Amino acid sequence: MLKQSSRTSLAFLAMVVLLLIASGVCGRAAVRTSDLWWMPEVASKGGVLIDKLTYFIYYLTGAVFVLTQVVYIYFLVKYRSRKGAKATYSHGNNRLELLWTGIPTAIFIGLWGYSNHLWWDVLHAPTPPDTMEVGVLAYQFGFSFQYPGADGKLGQSDVKLIGNDNIFGNDPNDPATKDNFQSSVLELPINKPVRVRLNSRDVIHAFYVPQFRVYQDIVPGRTIDWVWFTPTRLGSYQLACNQLCGSGHYNMKAQIEVVTQEDFDKWYKEKAAAAVIPAGNAPAQSK
Amino acid sequence: MSQTIAHPEASEVESSHGHHAELSFFRKYIWSEDHKTIAIQYLFTSLFFLLVGGLLAMGVRYQLAFPGVPVPIIGSFLPSWLVTSAGAIQPGGYNALFTMHATVMVFLVIMPLLIGVFGNFLIPLKIGAPDMAFPFFNALSYWLFLLSGIILLSSFFAPTGFPASGWTSYAPLSSHAQYNGTQIGQSCWCVGLFVNGLASIAGAANYITTVINMRAPGMKMFRLPLPIWALLITAFLLLLAVPVLSAAAAMLFCDLNFGTSFFSSSNYGQPLLWQHLFWFFGHPEVYIMIVPAMGLVSEIISVNSRKPIFGYKAMVFAMVAIGVLGFIVWGHHMFVSGMNLLLSATFSFSTMVIAVPSAIKTFNWMGTVWGGSIKYTTAMCFALAFVSMFVIGGLSGIYMAATPVDLFIHHTYFIVAHIHYVLFGGSLFGVFGAIYFWFPKMFGRMMNETWGKIHFALAFIFFNCTFFPMHNLGLNGMMRRIADPTQYEHLRSQQPVNIFITLSAFALGLSTIPFLINFFYSMFKGPKAPINPWKSTTLEWTVPWPTPHGNFETTPTVYHGPYEYSVPGMEEDYLPQNQPAPDTVRLAAH
């Protein structure tokens, strides 16, 4: 018959082991091709780089977690209270303190170097010359998109000009804005970089596409134009608002279609030709 | 009664001690200036708010698992801002539920439980002082806290209900009634937080003064027990961070009601200003909610391992480092807010650096149990679980600190998992442990250990079942703060996980029942506690129960540091701080 203290320590140990097994099951499930437990399949160029870093941190933190917990649980079992056993009288060890201050510091600063390098690469690198620019307007509760039209240029815009009859704040004096056209769907050609010009009409919204590994808040009163990405996978995605924006927030989304360049050109030509109303009127309601 | 240190307030306390027997019921239990009574007032009040916040969380989880399904039984009694006529939670009502869940838990549960309860109860007792430096302010602080809770919750009865723009209340959603639709609720939120801030500031000033000025003879700073160090550092954080929130809340109130435009996107206002002010408070706030728990847990682990704390000074310096660095990391909440990208890089660096002291503390806790003689009391189980849960919460923080990964998981359920591992698996487990540990000194009786273990086992298992899968949901791209995940294609396959989490959360909620029964039963019927049930070294275990107003019959003298356990050459395995070491024994300096 075990003593009360040993029994409770065994129960505790059993629970910790159960938890470890449970998390192990989660980890194994991660290998499965279905996306039930893991990240949705990446669909952008920058996303691949971000995933590499995510996996790096995953293995690093996983190793740290397993190592510390194995040692910890070993201590908890080995040093449980037993008759006659007395605890070691120790106030610490400065050499150990230095060791476990120094090593984490080096790891964390190294990790910062890696992640910061990537941060500039993904977000701040100059966009390739063939980048397409798309205007995005977020409002309670939806998104509208504006394409550059035949001239391939969005033209100048200013948040101060945003109003009911000019929802993207286009500068009427800039001829490049004249042929812009609107869409309620974000249609994108595959493998072509796209830069989004983000504006909000009321509160803070967000531009979030998990498959592209992209998130950016859209702040009213400002134009945020540094977010760009390159879709690499054909298909339909959903653009979601991920910043609480009011009672309709849960359903604020828009369709993203990544199509071949040919399909895109066809769609683009039709839309540009059909754009009898210049961009800037009420949010487009249909595709 | 001899004088601790010449201090005008201390002598006042003693004179009031002289009139102890004449105190009316009102002065003894309602407007009490005795730090121990105030601590217990805080305890009951914040446990009540814990139930309120927990019920709000149940509402949140119900909606995520069963969106659009009428709430059984109580659905038809809920107000119309919360549910539809059929009794299903509305999207706007859902926003109100999680807004108030977080607000209540942060400002009315975790902060008062850690700082109000254990700050008040332990500081004078552990440093050998008769009471707090400013007993009147102490009482005022409690009543302001209660008032703030009433103000915050009163908007339940407003026609538009609770505030619904999140506990972070990002402007301009929060600052314009036409956007949030809850002018009264949002105004109550501002006023409630302002009043709550006054309570915190009064408390913090009191704690700092008390610890600096009223320590018993011989109680040098490096002989302070770690909970006192933790609470002192926390008090400094409160004093520097909370006024910023108070000012921001006042500005928000003006924007909302008087047409100013501090945070508006027009008229030269700046929405990001709110975020900077809020997080300048908000990140130190995170440490305000975890550092005291670290202090409490350190002591519980040391006592129950029968070992001195490993690296006492390293523990103190780590907490000081967390406190200082905590003020320059707020921007990591704003990597993708539209803030300058270079600033993000800077904040990412300081965030990586602040992880170091947390790592140091973890290693020192492991060093403390190494070579110990561990007694698995309920308090110890919670304290040991705290360490593991804090490790998970800390490691998951690294994902967000890496800016590119934050691009992906920002505002997803990953962060929800992270914060709950720190605040529930961390702070609240620490609080539970501390309640089991100091209950004998608070109420003079022991809590039941068997029921304590049952509470621990249930809380530990269902806590992990509830919050661990949230990491996976977050990696899957589940946004936080959406009322209905089934609206999104990529989340529909996740619904079984959401249902599993919700069922676990209900079980986690029910796991508080054995605790509450044990708590209230033991208060009246538990076995009488000896003066020092855990064979602990610190000064609070030298006073009898009921501890008189004024605490110590004679002011204790302190001879050595707080954690002299298992000193070689001694018969007993602990050496109380007020007893000099026998001549035959040499204490190792820490």
C-alpha cells in the first residue's frame, strides 16, 4: 500500500503523462493531409517563408517544452517526500544562473535576427515591377475592391476625399483614376504580385487571409499601402475581417478568386468595358 | 507593544488597536480598516465576480459551439440586446459577452484576487507590520473597487446592454455610438475602469509605502519573502501604468459623450493613439497579473519542497527585469496595426529579451524542487501545475513575438489559447494554490485536502482540454471575436473541435463547485488549524488566529532570509525568520 503522498504524486504524474500523450496525438494528427488540426495549405510566396519560421519555432519550443517537462517530472517523482529522506540544503548556484540566463538570451536574440530579417523580406522588400495594385475599401460590414482599369494605374487617392459618391477617395484631377473599375470580388491572377491599398470608411477593420499568411489592420483616416503578396495556388478563398468592428463583424468577408492569367485577363477586360459607372459610387453589390 | 519603526501612521494604528473591543459591527466588518478584514472583503467580492465572469465565458463558449441555437432554459429570460426573441444569442450580444468576460476577469477577478486579497493579507503579516501604512486608503480602495464593479455590470440593465467593443475597446468603434450602438454600456465601461484605476492607485501607493517604511527590525530588503517582492514590483507597475489607462478612459468618455475627437479618424484625431495608450497600460498589466502569482507560487513551492528557494536573488532580479522591460514591449500588440514597420522590429526585440527573465524563473523553480522532499498538498499541486502551464503560455508567446508569424496568427484563437495559459493556468492556478495555502491563516481552519485534490484534478484536466485545442484552431485561421465560425469555409471543418472545447469549458466551470463547497464548508466546519500548519518560516505563521487588529503582540525581530528549510544540523526542517540560528548551525548566504 502506497503512502498518501506517493499516491497523490503518482496521480499527478499520471495526469501529466496523459496530457503529454494527448498533445502527442494532436502533433501526430498534424501530419495528416486533411486540415483538421493544422494550418490551411499555404497559397502565397511569402507564406512559404513564414511557414518555415513557424516550423522552426515549433520544433524549438517543442524541444524546450519536452526537455524541461521531462526533467521537471523526473524531479517531481524522484524527490517526493519519503520517510527519513531530508531535502538538500541549497540556496542556488551562480554558475547555473549564468548558464540559464546566457543560453536563452542567445537563442532569443538569434530568433529575433531570423524573424526580423524575414519581416523585412516579406513585407518591406520592393515590389517587383509587374505588381498589380488593387484598392480595398472596408466598411461596416463588407469589402469593396477597385482595379486600375485599362491604364494599369490606380492613380492618386486621399482618405480625405472618401465619401458616399467617392468611396475610394480617388483624386478627380488625376486622369489615371478615370478608368478604374469596382468589384465586390477580389479576383487575382496566379503567380503575380499584388499590392493592396487599404482604406476604411468607419472603424478599424482587418485584411486577413489565413491561406496567404497575411494580416493587416485597416485604419480609418489612413491609407496603408505596404502589404503585398503573390498568390501561388488556384482556388477560392475568403477574405475575413479579423478586427472587431461591430455587430456584423462575424460575417464581414469577401470572396477571393485566384485564377489563371488568361481567365483573369478575360474577366478584367469584361469588367473594364462594363464599367459604365466610374469607380467611386456606392459599393458594388454583385460580381 | 513596541514600535516597529518610527512612523506616524503606525502609532495611529496602535491607538486604534487600543479601542479594538469598542468597534461597532459596521467598523469591524463593513468599513474596516484592518488589512486582514479588507483582504477577506476582497476575497469574497472577487470570488463572486469570478462566478459572473465564468458564466459570461459559458455564454461565449455556448455560442461558438451552437451558433443560432436558442439557449436552453434561461434563454427566454435574457434581455433583448443579448438574445433574439427565440432565445438564441445575437451577434451583437455575443460581442457584449466576451467584452464583459474579459473586463470582469481582468479588472474584477485576477487583479483583486492577487493584489487586493494577497497584497492586503500578506504584506503587513509577512514584513512584521501592525497594518498598512494608510489604513483609511486601504478601506477606500476596496470600496472603490466594489463601486467600479457595480458600475461596470450595471449596464446589463441598459436598453442597449453591455459594452461590445472588446476589453481593448479599440477606437473609433468604441468612441462613436453610431458604430458600437452601446453608448450607455461603453460609457459605463469608461467610468468603471476609471474608478477601478483609482482603487488600484490607492492600493499601490499604500503597498509601496508599507513595504519601504514598515518592515520589522532586521527585515532587510533581501530578507523579504518573494511574494512581498512580487507585490512591491507589481505596485510600482500599477502606479506607473494605471494612470495612463485612467487618462485614456477619460478621453474615450469625452469622445463618446462630448464630441471631442482624441481617437476619431477625423478632426486631427488618431485611432492608433488609443492603442498606444491602452497597451502602454495593457502590457505592464499582463505582468501585474502574473508577477504576484509568481511570488506566491515561489513560496508555496519552497515550503512544500522543504528547500530554500533556488536563486533567491536571481528570482528578485528577474522580477525587477520583467517590471522594467514590461514598459517597452507594448508595441508587440500592434505589429499589424498600421504602426511603422521599424517600430515593430524594435518591439519584437524587446519582447524576445523579456522572455529571458521568465525563463530564469522557470529554471529556478525547477532548481527548487530538485533535491527537495516534496509534499503534495493541494496548494503544491496548483503551484507545480502553474510552472508547467506557464511554460506552455510562455513558449506560445514566442510565436507571436516573431513578427512574420504574427502576420499569420495575430488575432486568432492562438492568442486566446496563449493568454488563457498565462492567466488561467498561470495566475488563477496560482490564486487557487494560494487560497489553499493561506486559508488556515485567514479563517483559522483547514480546507479538506481530498476535495482539494479533486478540484485540482478536474481543473487541471479540463483546463487543458479547453485551452490546448485553441492553439490548433488558431493555426487553422479561426479569428477571435467572431460570433459564428460556421460562416467561414475554412472553419466549418473545425466545428467538432469547438464543440469539444465548449463541453470541456462547461466541465471546467463545474469543477469550481467542489472548490466552493470545500471553501465555505471548511470556513465553518473544517478542523481547527494549528498556528503553523505547513511548518513555514515566514512571520505570518507566528501569529495566532484570530489575529488581532495590530497583528503582532510584540514586534518580531528578523534574523535571516525567508526560506531556511532543511538546514543541516537542525532537528526541525525549518527555521522561522524570527528565530536566530543556533550557534552550531551556519546558514548559507544566498
